[in-house]
Amino acid sequence: MSDDKRQWGLPDRKRIDIHHPDGVNHGSKSLGISPEQLREVAARVGTSAQKVWEALCKL
């Protein structure tokens, strides 16, 4: 989502917003992991939901 408040729209579903508490909580519940684990994986592979999922499958 843009910082420009005049631009609005749906959030990017392909990304996990690790800087926003709601994004972390939703992502961790969806993936069945703790918020801390989600932050650790996202720090390694990025915030792409697909890459996070692939990294978790390899664990």
C-alpha cells in the first residue's frame, strides 16, 4: 500500500507485510507458525508469500 493517502486499493496478496502487526498475525495464522518464526523466515527469503511458503516446506 502506498504512503500517498489519495491512492487506495486492495493490499498486495503476494506479499506479507512484516512491518504491520495485522499482516504478521494473519500471515502466521495462515501458515501455522508463530509471528517470530514468520519474521525470521521473511528476513532470510523476503516478503513474498510464495518464497516464505517454499522455505517453510523445506524445513
